[in-house]
Amino acid sequence: MKKYLLLPFLLVVFGAAGVLNSCKKDADSQPTVGTVSLELANMVGTQPLALDGTAYSTASGETFTVSTLKYYISNITFAKADGSTYAAPGEYHLIDASKSASTNFTVSKVPTGDYTGVSFVVGVDSTTTKGDPLALSGDLNPANAMYWAWATGHIFLKLEGTVTSASPNKALVCHIGGYRQPYSALVTAAPSFKGSTLQVRSGTTPKIRLSADVLKIFDGPTRFTLSSFPTTMMPSAASVQVAQNYAAGMFAVAGVQAN
Amino acid sequence: MRATHLLRTLRQPLAHWRLAALLALGGVVVASASCSKVASLELAVPGTEQPANFPAMVYNLAKNPPSAAAFELGKALFYDKRLSHDGTVSCGSCHQVAAAFAQPGFRFSPGVGGRPGARNAPALQNLRWRRSFMADGGVLGLELQALAPLTDAHEMSMPLADALARLNADTNYQQHFAAVYGPGKIDTPQFLRALAQFTASLTSANSRYDKYVRHEAGGEFTAQEVSGLAVFKAKCGGCHATDLFTDESFRNNGLDRTFARDSGRAHITSWPTDRGRFRVPSLRNVAATGPYMHDGRFATLAQVLAHYNHGVQPSATLDPLLRQPDGQLGITLTAQEQAGLLTFLNTLTDQAFLTDNRLGPPH
């Protein structure tokens, strides 16, 4: 019996050696990499967002409170001045205003260099969201209540609260998702570095500080009043407008730090 | 499961060769081959075979290979009322084995608090041959499908995180899950995988019709049934195609002129051209799965035939197969043809499936 085992065994050994060998070669030719840290500050205008019933007002004087703010940031891409980009694979981050740990995360293995911009999808790409459900773990886990079971896919952004200037008070329910045309809400935000550079070096962890302004969800290419803001719980023309609003103006770079 | 498979393999001649080859290649080919081997060896799990008269299976067995222990776990979950918010409803409340897992007598099955849902509970059968689920095709995988009734306020009204917390707090489930998936917290993948072990096993392929087409004993058809089958093929088979009796498309079979209550496929796609289109359902066990259509509007099969014969309503999305060249709507069926169709539809009842104790509630 033993000799029957020998041939496959040799295959294993040589196979493994081959793999190791090619790995080594790759490592030699690979550029060095560094880690980038991202930090999000959820705001309402100039005030930090609190989920404790604090009332905020819009530009037109309507008031509201927020009980839930959650959104996905994924497909993070760093751009250089020469137009070349690095798209970080496998990054899916659920930002939950009620969990401070979720507002900080790092992206590793970013090739070293000087970057002048960042962009990211606010949501989850369609391939991932409708892909193998058994791979949906961590931030993508449907147990995070950011998932539409009836239409297979993640909710990209969830804002809930109360419009307190409406009488009687009106529930603020805004669940944005959907990756199918005509009402795809998959949008990309590209907040400007405003001239700063992100210097990625091995051994340091530069940080991009972002702010996310809730008011911009209602106010952008389309201006909604809170009294007429639709309860959105499925893809619709309004949910696409909301997504375009938050893509356009919700995220701003508050600072780029070297370390 | 894998371990038992390897043990069995070891006992066979040349087993070392195979084991070694398996270890050496370890690739997709061998992995999938070994998984189908697992399926056919594991006789304790119902419905793992590919019936000869069915189209090719859609479901990737290798991703969730059937095992007796996982099947039993899935069955326990399917019949456990504690998975509903108030402990009154299980999957099995709305999906009953004697009705091919539809719910007889209810147009809209009541969920927690007696709240009726939005659609009629369909039969659950041959789900491994399906690409999408629900009457509007909104759900893209069998594993994911369980999330819809679990979390729907009208059905079990149970947030997934709460369901997982209940399972993790139960020592019985802890042990059962650990035995199947190894130690650790019960999380979404294990939970959904286990439930799908049960739903995937619901294969119905032994009706008299099946035996007739497979030329097996017990597959004798009367002259009326033979002519009913011929009428069916000619007049219904354009949509209710293959031996699964569905082409899996979404079509408007003329129930309504407007679709304010339920827009069907358009609920998912938002396209006006999809308004009023619903999945073409399988007709297996159809005599046992009434009431009929997405909203359970017809109590009997005779009413369904009457609908196709003279009840079809015009609308922009009405299926072309239901518009005759002379402008008349529907499918003309003589009284004799209707009688033949009814006897034929009754041959689709798979008595062994409807009375399979392995699929019923655990004692």
C-alpha cells in the first residue's frame, strides 16, 4: 500500500513547493504597502450627532431627532495625482452611529505612495449583496438588521427618527437600498482632499478624517422638506434622489493626517 | 459527515489511492465529486436524488452537502414555534406536509398575533430546482429565503439577531449545532444552512404521473388521463413546462386589470412592464395545495379552469399566450377537455410525499 501513496505524496510536495516558490517571486516584485486609517464623525450640520433625543433643525427651520443612523462604506479606492488608482478589495464597513468602534477602521495593503483622493461606495455592490449568503459574515451579516429579506440585498443607509416640527409628530423612516435599474441606489462618494496628500508609507498609518452630515441626506441635488420627506422602505424614484443627495454632499474630508 | 464518508471510502479496495488522490488534488473537481457521493450514500436524508425525468438541479449541493444530522437539525428549526416573536408560529404552521407544505383552507396564512400575510402560502417542493423564490422572485437563494418569513412582521416577526440569541441560549440547540458544525456561536450561516437542509430535502417526484412517464410500476393512466395530459401539453405547457410544470418565468395570467394590491414581479424590479406578472408555479401536488394563485382567490381547480376558459382579464402586460388570434382572451376549453384536465391534474399528487413521516413535525 505504501508505494501507492508515494506518487500522490510527491505531487503534494512538489505542488506545495511550486506554490511557495511563486509566492516568493510575487513578494519580490510587489511594491511595499502601508495601512490607511479612516475615521468618521457623524454630524448634523456643525453639531455632533447624538441619538439621545436631541432635536436638530434644518435650514428651513424644521426640527427632528435621530434614533438610528447606519450605513455601509465599501469598495474604497485611493487615487493619485497622475490619475492612477488603487481599489482596496474586500472592504465592507458598517458604520453605526450607536457603536463608536464602528466609526474607525483601517485599510491595509495599500501600495505606498502619495494619494490625492479617495472614493467609496455608500452601500454594498450587487455581486456581494446577492452572492453566497453563507459568506455574509461580520459587517455584512444579515443579523445586523441592514438587510431586505424580501428582495435579497443589503440596506445601504438607514436613518430613523422623528420629525418633531410636524404636528402630530411624524416618524422619519429612511431605508435606502436596491441595486437594480431603474432604481439603483448604488452611489459613490468622492469627498475632496482639498489639496492635501495622503502619504502611504510602510510602517506608518496615515488617517483620513471624514465627517458625515445627516442634513445633506435631505438637501442636495434634490431638496426635501421633512414634512414631505417620504417614508422609504423600498427602491423608488425618491430613494434614488436621497442616495444622490448623500453621495453628493454628506461626506467631507475634515483632515488628512500623516500618522 | 465528511469523516464518515472517508471512513467508508477507506473500507473499499484501493481506498488509499483514492484518499491520497483526494488529498493531493483537493481541487474543485474532486471536492464536488465527493459531495455528490455523500448525497447518494446518505440514504437517511430524504430527497437527495436527481429524479430521471427532472431538469438538472440548480442548487449547489456541494455548498451544503446533505447530512442526516443537519437535516434533523433543520427539521427541528422548521417546526420550532420559539422562532416566532410570540412563540405561536413556526414555519410548519403555514407549510404543512399533508398539503405539500402549503396551508389548506387559508387564502392568507395568519402569522404572529393572527395577522394575515400578503400572499397565499405556496407549496414547498423541489426547491433545489429553483433559481429564485417567492411569487415575485425577490429572493435569490434557498438559504436566504428563510429570512423573509422569519423577519416579516406578518409572519414570525423575529429579528434575525433575536432568533440567533434564542438558539444560542438553548443548550439543546447548542449541542445539536456543535455536533453538526463544530463548536462556537450559532451564527447566520449555520442557522440558514441548517434550515435549508430541511427545505432542500422536500423533493416530490413519485406521483402517478412520474411513474407513467418513467414507465414504472403503478404508472398506469386511464384513457381520460391520457387525453387530459395531451390537452395540458397543448394548452398549458407553454408556461407550466417540463416535468416541474413551470418554466420559472414571471407572467400575467389575466387575473386582474389593475395591480394596486400586488404588482407582482414589478414589486422587485420596479418596471411597469412587470406589473401583474407572477411566477409560474409548479403544479405538482396541485390537488392538495389550494386555494390557488398568489392571493388564493380560487378555492378549487374547477374554478381555475373556468378562469382560463372565460375569466381572463385584459391588461397591458397580459401574456400573449392568453390572447387568441381572433382577439378573444384566455384558453378555450370544452367541458370534456376540462374534465380530462382535472383527472390529469390529480395524477400529479405524490401520496408518498404528502404522508412522509420523515418530513412531518417531530414528536
